[in-house]
Amino acid sequence: MKRRLLVSYLSITAFVLLVLEIPLGVSYANSVERRLTSDLQHDAFSLAIRSQDPLDEGVIGASQARTLQSFADRYHESAGGRVVIVDARGHSVADSDTTSPAGSDFSTRPEIQRALAGAEVSGTRSSRTLGQNLLYVALPIGSAKGIQGAVRITYPASIIDDQIRHIWLLLAATGGVVLGIVFLVSLLLARSMTKPLNDLEAAAGTLGGGDLSVRAEVPKGPAELTVLAESFNTTAARLEALVGAQRGFIADASHQLRTPLAAMRLRLENLEPDVHGSAAEDLEGALDEVARLSRLVDGLLVLARAEQSASAPVPIAVDEVIDGRCDAWDAFAAEKHVHIDAAVTGSPAARATPGRLEQVVDNLLNNALEVAPEGSAVRVAAQERGDWVELRVSDEGPGMSAQERARAFDRFWQSAPARRDGRPNGHFGLGLSIVRELVLGDGGDVALEPSATGGLEVVVRMKKSDTPGPARPRQLSTASTT
């Protein structure tokens, strides 16, 4: 926007300068020759008046010649033009050009001929002798006795071109100075208009990054930007209040739901010694439902936190995370008679928010172990691919069709076998939703592919970090939710 404003201001200024300066330059160029000719006519008339007395004596002696030559020399020194004074025959009696011999015949010059005939002439002509164009003025020198001679003043015609070129350069320089001043003023004006927009853009980016406390600075003007900044701040404040209320609800729900469920489970477990027969089966089913509801509440809370948490990626050592999480799940895998096989190529480092990669690996391992048949293996692999770190978790389970893989990231979605079996262990279809929220939040990507053994392979791509991740102590994650 700043560039467009500058181009607009400068274009308008340049157009105005062209409209004003071109006619001015053309008008001045047309008047240069007329003005210079008028000045030469005045000078020639003055020389003719002063030369009249020496020429009126009839015979031009040495004294008269010196007088006339002094007139020509003084004019040449002061004005630079060439002065030629001739007698009635057209022979020179004074010439400011010292290279021209005394008494040279100028009667063949058209302007001298016309001046000796009594005419005042001026204009430009080409001189074959000098090889250039000349600007000339020639006037007769007369008295009561008649025409006694003539005076001619000449200048190279290039002097007109020089003056015209000088005025064009002066106009161009003036235009350049004006454009420079307009550029500086326009730059200040553009900055005053674009700075609030840049500040608003930065505030919007910060708000989009999760910092809901950010507010844009309200400019003093123009009014449109002031209203826009105030509207943004109002929206940000409302959003902060809404998100704060939602976070408060999640915190309250975490406490208010978990506590009654724990108390209910404790009460039901206390009844187990006193309940027998068919009632015992109902009690066992109630305990399973309470446990299932507890896991559902935990899963929803984890998903809500994943959606609301701000991304703050740092370098993470992927091999250490995989090694630690596989060790943590080894005992559960052993109970199901499933082997976890981890293979990491090199020492990849990914950019991820601390704790998120552990949650991703936990959810993927939990899902894979749930469907892996006895005696099979769950494979975890990681390696660098270009600008990405690729993490793959595959199982030897029943797998999914293309249609099922397209819907697998939807909340509460379950495959047909899971819906048919009812999954008493508590499979709610939240694990992949949580994985997607965590990975996308850090700028990564996640996809589902068929595994080489016919099961499902989850492919997680994370941005690669050029800085190795710090070594961290292994710790168990409690955020796994199926």
C-alpha cells in the first residue's frame, strides 16, 4: 500500500510538472531568439550612433580608424559578439576579429548589402567561411550626407541552442527538486497511513498465534483507521473473554465431572462384597460404564486443551521422544503379546511445542496396540525427508478402507468393526482428532496410509529443525486417549 501511495503522489506531481513546464519551456525557447535579436539591435543602434561622427568626415584617417576599432573591441570584450564596421563601399574599417585583415571586403555579405541600401536587417544564416550558423543584426550608419557605412554584430547561432538547453536543464532540475520534496512528504504521509495498518496486521498475527491479550494501538487519524483499530480491539477483547470463559468451563468441568465419577466408582466398588448373582453382573457393568465415562471426559478435556493451546515450537530430539515413549508402552504391549519395534534413522530434530510430540506418539501407539493381533509388531520409524521430519507408526491390524481413512480424523468416528464390537475397552474415536490438532498446530501434517502388512500406517510430518533438540529426561505421558 505504501508503494501505491507513493506512486500515486509522484505520478500526480509529475503530471502537473509536465503540464506546467513543457509549455513554459517551449514559450521560452520561442522567445530566446527574439529577445537576443532585440538586444543586438539595441547594441547595433548604439554603435551606429557613435560611429556616425568618425565616418561623417569623409576621409578615414588613422585617428578615426582607432576610434572605430576601440568601439568594436570594447563591445567584443563586454558582450562577446563580433563587431564589423564598414564604409560606404563595404570595406571594413573596424573588426573585433583580429584575424581578419583591415580593409576586408564585406560587400558580398547579404546583410551588409541591405544595410548599405538603408535597411535594418536581422536573422540567422549559414556562413561558409566560418562553417557554422550565425545570428546577425546589421544597421546602416547615416547622416545628412547619406549613408556613410554600416555596422554588423554577429553571434554563433549555437548561443541560442545553449540558452534553450540551459532553460530546459533548469526546468528539469526544478522538477527534480520538486519531485524529491514531494517524495519525502509523500513518504511521511504514506508511513502515517500504513503504520497503523502494519501495527494492526502484526496484532492480528499475534492474536492468530494465540496471544489473546494483544491490542492494536489506536491511531489519531485518519478516522477510518481509528475505527478499524477500535473494532479490532473490541473483537479481541470479546474473543479473549469468550475463550477465557471456555477455558474456565473446561477447568470447572475437569474438576466437577471427575470428582463425582471418582466418588461413584468408589461407592460401587464398596458394594462389590455385598452383591451376588445377577446383581453382581449389573454392578460390574456399572463400574465399566463409569470407567468408560471417565476416559471419555479425559479425552474431551485433552482435545479441548489441544485446540486452545498456543503453539511455541522449539527443537525436539525425535529419537529420544520415541525411545522414551516406546519404553513406557512396552509393558502394555507385553500384556497384549505385541512387540514394539522402533527404528530411527540418524538424529532428526523437529520443531514442536514441548509435550505435544509425546502426546502424538502416545495416542498413535495406543491406537495401534488396540487393533494389533497377538504375536504381531507395531513399528515406529522416523527420519528426515527434505525440510521435514517424518514419523511413521504402523500396525498389522485390520486396516481401513479409503473411505474410512478419509473420515478417521472426525471426532467420535469409529470404524465399522469398532461400532459392531461396541469396544468395551473404551474406544471413542478421539485419538486421531487429538493427533491432528497437535500436529497441525505446529505447522505439520498427518495422513493415513495402508501399511505393508495390510494394517494402518499413520504418517506424521513435522518441520525440521537445524538446531539439535536438547536432551531431556524420559517421562510418562498421561494424555493418551483413543
